[in-house]
Amino acid sequence: MQYEHYLKSMFEPQSVAVLGATERAGACGSVIMRNMIDSGFAGELHAINPKHDKVFGRPCVARLEDLRKRPDLVILCTPARTIPGLIEECGRAGIKAAIIVSGGFTEAGPAGAELLRRTRSAAKRGGVRVIGPNCLGLLRPSLGLNASHTRSSGKPGSIGLISQSGAVCAALLDWAQSNGVGFSTVVSLGGAMDLDFGEILDYMIADPKTESVFMFIEGVRDARRFMSAVRAAARVKPVFAIKVGRHATGARTFESHTGALVGSDDVFDAALRRAGVVRLYSLGQMFSAANALFTGFKPAGKRLAIVTNGSGPAMMATDRATDLGIPVAMLAPETLDVLNRALPPTWSRGNPVDLGGDADAARYHAALEAVLADPGVDGVLTLLSPLVSTQPTSIAETVIELAKTAGKPMMTCWMGCEQVREARALFEAAHIPSFRSPEPSVELFHHIASYYRNQQLLRQAPASLAQDLDPPSVESARLVIETALSERRTTLTEMESKALLAAFRIPIAQTVVARSATEAMVYAEEMGLPVAMKIDSPDISHKSDVGGVRLHVDNLRSVRDCWQELMSEVGRRRPEAKLRGVSIEPMVIKRNARELFVGVVNDEVFGPVISFGYGGTRIEVLGDRAVTLPPINVELARDAIQRTRAAAMLGEFRGMPPIDMDALERVLIRVSEMVCELPWIREMDINPLLVDEDGCVAVDARITLADVQPTATPYSHMAIHPYPARLEHVVTLPNGTRALIRPIRPEDADREARFVRELSPETRYLRFMSTIKELPPQLLARLTQIDYDREMALVAIADDDAEQLGVCRYVVNPDGESCEFAIVIADAWQRQGLARIMMNLLIETARERGLRVMEGVFLANNERMLRFVQSLGFHISRDPEDSSLVNGELLLRSA
């Protein structure tokens, strides 16, 4: 069954009313009326203004209530002071969609902020969804809908654009008009008092006219909603984003290395990467990417071949490719043989393929044909410099002819101006990306190829807790935190910090605190010399900065002297600090150890973030780190490690054996688990983390807390909801079969497709209300790559992990309080009580999520299903608009 999207009246209106319509030149109401008429809107267009009887020859009424028929969409162009009352009227009239183009709200000071508050309250009371205020508006070119305050109407196309900047929208529309690029939807968010990136992305996911999405982002208000929607979109469509404000500096002073090293832009970059979004950095890159997607530019990988008539431009392209991590393809021996036979002996004998300054069209043809046929090449960049004997136009014609059957993306860079003008025009007409310099062409290939690379990260669904033989002791860690907070302390001691690490099975160096020099000697002798000695104070973040560390203390006399020196020197340098003694720990000596760093910082928007890189005293000097959002698994941990310079020294390095990579990955995963399960953690430093061939040990650790009250909804402090392993249940069916009921995962896609394919026609009809036989790839991805916060799908898998027996799911409605459910059981596994077991688990999960109502839609003749849901407590009623349907509603909790 195709469900109508709740924003349909906004994006697919049959009738539109413009409040404040006028013919006054330059007025907002005049521009929008003129745009709607000129764009050929096929639906009803109403003008509303008490000052006019007609606007541009159309009848004009005084008030909204004077319309005989309720419009689907209202566009408000009146002064800000009138907006709250007009939105109230929209609510009373049952209008569900409005665009507020008017300005004069928050940007106008306290009075405007109060108007915004009143407008938001009126919209919520009346159930009116709003774009704006102070926005450029909305365009749907294929529908002739130009509800925008801009001169560009936009061509119909497949690109969806969402922008917080009206100026960027206007610039892109103007550029697209002259470059033949079309849009499915253009949305200017403006003040975004209601609809934001999240819900509009949701609509674009479902919109068949939108094949790719571009976003211009100034800031994100709801990280969970944003990440949920953008991850869902990127699973089925390329998503690109420009984020501005990259170098804004935060006012707060960080207590840890992590906070000092990780800026908000690092975190935003990590969030986009994890969401499968490709980040762009300029409008030029956005124009290029839009043009490339419009022409069907889809590289299958990152390996680039370069064909050129000059080494200088080729080196420029190669350097930029190296900067961006784009591998220059290694040509196969067979390809080299072909090139050796076809090219003069002076050619470069490798990639880049330098044909020489006298290369003609035939030489280019032979080289391009060979590299395009190489299975190790994913894309080809053709460079040309207009030398004396060069024929730019005829070589361009050769490239265009080859591109028709290439099967791989091709880019061109014809350098120069007058001599290559005709060739560039040919490339533009043939829809082949063309550039004036090598670097932007490589950047384009990098950006488009990155989308396909990021899909691997996007498909990862890490568990909330490791499923192994040594699970963490979450309760022990919580007791340590509760004790500190009960003493009104938010900074844990080194011993407490290490206790948390130990609870999550991260190896630590044993630590005790000596309150006197005598105690220090006793502890040192018990541990065995040499030892490390550090000042113990809740007021000192970086002990080495105040002379609070002594290493390799190898005799008892030195232990006594060091204790006295530490207390004296630190007391003199930090007289206000509370000194509790000196911590003593064994001097960890690992001859082959690498010093690394693992940290956590809490971003204001995206919550906890993990950082990894070089450790020790070089951490701030080198600035080497990779940032990633939890939860993570082995693949994501490995990805973070490989993105650092430290990765180069983790293998065999300067005579040292490779480190125990599994142990390092486990530490990162355990840190991820800590921030998932312990929402109190604000910042964490593990520095140094010593890693060698025998494993890892955390030598020093520091954790600071936030005194927060955990919510009833699990993992609400995180931008990405982890895989809820706690919902896994093993059941035994009456026929003796053991089945695992668990949340669905991305890797279930093939199993889910086979499950639907093997359903009987009757079961398929009763479940989907259609005769669907095969799930389309986009729908399959949508059903298996879910966000566990906004929906839940439970699958029942046979004990041999081969056959899917059933699936049930709910999807949270836009009100955030209700959800709609569906269930289907394989024909051979019906009448085994499986449906009741799965529904009871689903209902309990929805209750835990805090939902109030579960709803369902059933065929009226599906008597067996109706009896079943009634036995679960659902109230059944006829659908008022379709007699063939029945609605069911289950109250999960009182209002």
C-alpha cells in the first residue's frame, strides 16, 4: 500500500492561496503571484488582500474565510505583526501547510522573537506545518509551483536542494538556469521555526522525482532528527552538503586534550561522513557536482587514470589526488602492453599516461581506449595543454566519441582560453564535465566517488554493548559515577577514571594513592621498582604542566624524595589546588610500544564524539587525530585508525613488530560502549595508551562528568541510536523450532527480499494490499537500514540463521507520540504463535520508547487479522474515507 506523505499538501498542493497578494512592483506578494502565474501552476491560485478586488486579473478576496474551498497551501507575505493571527486562522480552517516568506521575527530583536513564539504556538495548536519565516520560499518546477521570492523559476530535474540561505538558493537557481541543470524541489528554510532539514529530507527520500540531494547548512538544531533523516536519505540517494562557519571558535575552555583538539567543525565533518554524506567546501564544487550528477556521472570506485600531453598538468592533478586520498590507478600489464605498441617510445610508461607534446587525436584515442578497458581504472581525467601542434577540437571530438560507450566516468581539462573555447563548448553540449585547471576536476571525481565509498560506513550498525565472553560491568561504572556526583565532584580522580576503564575491560596500569612519603615507599616496594609517580589533585588537569610527574623512579630513597618534591613543587606552583597525595603505579616498560591517545568530548550539537591519534607529550604539537561518532564497531574503529598519521607506525616499523591491532580496535569499541551506556561522561582522555605486539595498556586516564539525569528513552544523549542488542530474544515454537527474534540489520536485505518473494499471493496482498512480488532496491534498503529511534523492525530468524520466519515493525508518526505498525509471518510458519510473541515484544518496545498510541490499517475482509489485533487490545473502527479498510488503535499509555 502506498501511504500518503503527511507533507503532501506542502509539496504537492492542488490549490494555493497567497495572503498579501498585490501588484505593487517589488513587493513580496507581487513577485510570488507573478511567479505562480508565469510558472504555469495547474492548480487553483487564490489571491487574498482586503485592499484589492483583483490581482493580475485574478479575483482577490479580503480574508481566508471568504474562499469557498480550503486551499492546500497558504503563502504569507504580510507584515510580521499579522502572522500569528493568520496562522491561527489557517489552523481553524483546517489548512495544514504554510510558507511564511515575511521577515521581522528573531532577526528584529525581542519584539520579533515574541512574534515568532506566538506564531509557533498558533501553528502547533492548529496542526499547521510551516516553512520559514524569513525565507525565499519553495519551488517544485515539475508542478509549476514557484512559491518563492526569486526571479528564477527553475527547470524540472532530479536534484533536491535544501538551504538555510536564501541568497545561496537564488545563486544556484540562477546558475542552473543558464547551465541546463534542473531541480525536483528547492526549499529555503529561513528561520526554520518548524520544518527543518530532518522532515524535508524525509519527504525527499519518498519523492521519486528526487534522485540526489544538496544541502547548504549554517547550523543544525536537532542532531538526532538530522542524522536520522540524512542517513536514511543517503542510503538510497547521493547527498552532498556545504557547511559554513568552519572556523568559528568556541568560548568555552576545555579541560582535556580532546576538548582542546576537537573543534565543532571536526565533529560536523565526522557526522556527515558517518551519515554517508559527501561534504563540499565551495559553491563552485556544488555547481560541478550538480552538473555531474545531472549528466549521470557515477564512478564505481576511486582509482583514477590520467591521460595528458604534458607532465606539468599531470603532476598538478596527481598532487591533488594524493591530497584527497584518491589512488592513481596502477595500470595492468596487459594495458601497458597495448600502450607500448600504440604509443611512441617516449611515452611515460605508466599512469599518468603522458603522450608527449605532439600528441594528436589518434594517439589520444589509442591511450584512452586502453585505460578505459583496464579493470583497475574507475575513472579517467583527460588533460590537454594547447601546444603548437595540438588540435584541441579534434581531440575533444575523439574524447566525446569514446565517452558514449566508455561505461566509466570521464572528465576533461582543456587548459588555456581562446584556443580551447570551441572544445569546451563541445564538452558542455555532450554533458562531459570540463574544467580549466586540473585540481577542480580531481576534486569532482573525489566528491562523487566518496558517496559510494561512504555507503560502507553508513551500513554499519554497531551494537550498544559488545556481545562477547567478557561483557562490561556497567553497574560498577555507574556506582563510581554516582559516588563522585554525590560528593558534588565532576572530575574523577585517576584511580576512579581507571576504575571506569577497568569496568569496561580496558587494560589499565594499577594505581594507588600515597598520602605520605612512607606510604609511597611501601606501595612502590609492593609493586616492584621502577615506578611512575604523579600528583593526585582534582584541580589539576595536566600534571606535567605543573611539574607533577616523575618517571622511572628506581629506588626507595628516590621514591621518598620524589613524593616530597611533588607535594612541594606543585603546592608552590598551584597553591589553590587541593593535593590529595601522590599516585604510584608500575613503570610500564614496553620496548616496542607506540604512544597513542583515545579521547571523548561532548559536542553541543552531536553529543559524545570519539577522537584517536598520536599520544604522549606530542599530542598537541602534532595535532593528529581522527574523529568519529559513536556507536562504532570493528569496521568503524579500523576506519578511524587508518585516517591518522599514527597508522603508518602501527605496522612493522623501525625494526619493531606490528602492534596487536585487534587489541587497539577493542579499546576503541569499549570507549564507544562507555559513552553509549554512561551519559554522564562529558570528556575523557586516555593518554598515553601504550600499544605493542602483546596488547594495550592505559597508563593515564582522566574523565570529567556532567551531572545529568538520564531520560527514560535509552541513548537519547546520542546523535546515532546504537543497535539495541538488549531486544534480542530466543523463543521455542510449538513445533520445537528455536528462533531468534531481534532488531533488523542492514545485512538482512537479501534475507528480507527472499522472504517477501516466497510469500503466497494471498499473504502478500493482505500485508502490502497489493500484488507486489519483489521489493525494489530503494524500498529494500529503506526497510532494512533503519534508524532505531524513529522506527523498529523485529525479525524472527530460524535457529540455523538461514530462513526469516516473520517480521513486524512500527514507524513513529510526525507527532512523536503515535506509531503505525505492520506484521507478516511466512506462510509455513503461521499458526505457531509467532505473530503474538513478536507483537507483544513490539508493543513493549513502543511503550519503552514513550509512544502513546499504536495504529494499524487492515483490509476489512481480513477477518483473521482483525480477530488477532482485537485479542491484543486494539480498538477497531471503519475507515471513514474507504469502506474496504479498517483502522485499529491500541492505547499504550494514558495521555
